Amino acid sequence: MRCRLSYLLVTTALVAMPTSLCAQGLSVVINQLFTFGDCGEPLCLDLGPSSIHGNHFIPAVTQGNETVIGFLTQSIGKSTANLPISATSSGTTFRIVGGLPVRTSTSAGPIYAERSQTLGQGRFFVGANVSGVSFSSLNGAPLSDLGFTFSHEDVGNPGLGDPVLENDFITTRVALDVNVQVAALFATVGVTDFIDLGVAVPFVRTAVSGTSDAQINPFGPVAVHNFNGDTLNPVLRATSAAAGSAAGLGDVVGRVKINLGQGAKAGVALLSDVRLPTGKEEDLLGAGSASIRGLAIIALQFGTVSPHVNVGYAARTDTLQTDAVLGTLGFDALLADWFTFAFDMVSEWQVGGNPLQLPGPIVFTQPFDRQLPSTTIPTKREDILNASLGAKFTVRGGMVLVVNGLIPLLRTGMQPDYVWTAGLEYAF
């Protein structure tokens, strides 16, 4: 059995190995969607060596972390790195009483939530799972139709509109396709009857592709800005397409769970985990910074039904990511000797304001006051609320087959319609 499980773990890891890699980093794909012509820079207009107008739109996308490109890249990277991982323990748990093992759990346990029971001294829990994500929206705006407006650089008197060519602007429609697969290997050991130590090692594959359609909107009778041609025969529309994928190690997680007290009907525990920035941020495989979570766990037992509550805090070291208050409420129920059903509401509530801001509206002051929205993406808090529905099937030899679906209930941040997970677990 252990040989077969080892083969499964190796095979699962190989699933996530790269099929194609971006030498300059996968995040460059986003830049390419805003790059037209041969300038090599986003929104640089290729007007020839004698033109002084080619770089007038570049400042609109080079304002540090407040740029559209930075926002899109950060949103994808954060969502990939923050995908949930398996619970620290599964299957039947024991403690030793008078030299004999005594069961401390009834069902095979929750999937993404944590229960209070620890494995028991000298026991091990190992497993592997694969999750698939296809992102579909960003703050509720569909990824298949994102709109952006870029303004001219303010080169004349303060305020856009003087000279008149500052009234020109570029509208861009972007269609993005972002897919992530995560193959995770995890293991936990019972150091004592009340302390578990665990590690989770994810292998991530991220694929990004997209198309963009840009339109220059001249204000005056002469098209000073164009993608090609000249002022008499200007080319005011351009398209771009880009695609790439990258794969490798994600952000490794180390975990420790301490059971503070376990009775037949209730138990209390504390859990802490640390996510290390081992995934390459430029390839959208990790967050690029460390984070730590602390959870208080309360679990009850009513026959074959085991409700649980997890409450905690996530502290993140990246200045572009907020801390969060964590909350999970749910239950797992043993419906048959071989079948456990698990349901949870998994939430994360942002602390403080958004550190990464989308540009505000574009304000023109000449020849008359008016405003244009910079993007169709709304500004929202990055609160998360997911419904998790899953099942565990105990199969031959005591191995547990796990299937789960995670459904986002709030359209905030980069979100899929659902996240599917399938895996195998084994406790011994």
C-alpha cells in the first residue's frame, strides 16, 4: 500500500511539471497585451524616428503599483498563491490510553477546514490532490471583456486639454483566459498525542492567454496620434495577442497543530501555518512574500455529525497584500462506514483599505470639463466567501478518495466560477 501511495505522490507531482516556460517571466504576457507596433513598450506609438508623439501615452501605464498592468498581474499572482490547501489530518484519529489506541474521531474529517483532533503519537497522514481553476471575473467584471481608457501625458499647461492634442485617448478592450492547476503533496506526523507537525508542497502550473483591441480616439480634426500611417491616412486601431505558461514549485506551507483538550463531545485546538515565498512571483506561481496564519479551532461531536468552527488571522508581509480575519463554519458527517460528507463556509475578510488601487477617472479641463472612466473594473474590498462541498470515500486498504467543489459567493478579486479538487489520502 505504501509503495502504491509513493507512486501516486510522484505521479501527481509530475502532472504539474512545465509544458512551456516563459524565459522572461509569465507576467510579461500582460504587458504584451498593451504593446502595439514595434516600440516594445506598452502604449508606445510607433510613429517613426522623427515623431515626438510616440511616448505620450506611456505615463498612463507606468505609474508604479497603481497601473492597470500591475493590478492585473498582482491579482492573478495573489489568487494563485492563496488557493486553499488540505486539512492537516484526515481519517480516523487516535490517542493512546493504557497502552491501547482509542479513537478520537468518527468521520474521515473535513476537507479544507480544520478539526480539533490530532493524529496521535507516532501516526502519519500523507496525501496528494490536484485542483483546477479557470478564472472568470475580476471584481465582478468578466475577464472576457475588460475595458480600459488611457490618457495622454500632460505636456502643456496643468490639466489635460491644453494643447488640444491632450484630449486624445486610447480605449482598449481585453479578453483574458487564466487557468491554474495545482498538484499538492502533503504530510503530517503526530509528534505527541496532542501535537501534529505538517508540510504541504504545491506544484503550480499557470497559463495566461489573451487578446486586446485598442482604438485611438482623436479629439481634433487631425489625428496626431496613430498606430501607423500618417496624419492624412492614420491607422487608429490595433490588436495584440499573447500567451504563455509556466510551472514549478509553489509556496510551501509548514504547519503545527496543538490540541488543548479533547473529550468525547468537544475539543479545542490551535493551528499555525507559515507560507514561504518559494513560488516564482514573476511566473505567477506564488505570492512573492511570506505569510503566517493563526487559527483557533472548536469541534463538537453529535453522533456521526461533527460541527466545527475555525477563527483566526492571516498576517502578510507584502505591502501590496492586506491582512485578513479568517472564519470557517461547517460540519463533516459519517453517512456510511465508507462515506463522509463535508460542508463548509470558508471566509476571509480584508483588514484595512486596498493597497493596490486602480486608476481613477480621467479628468479633462479644456476646452470644457469632462471625465472618462479609466476602467470597467469596479473597486471592491477583497473579501472572500466560498461554499465548500465535498465527499470522502474510504476505499480498499484504508485509502481515502477525496472530491470537492469550492464555489465563490462574492465576486471580489480574481475569481473562478468554481474550483474542483480530487485526491487521495492515507493515515497510518
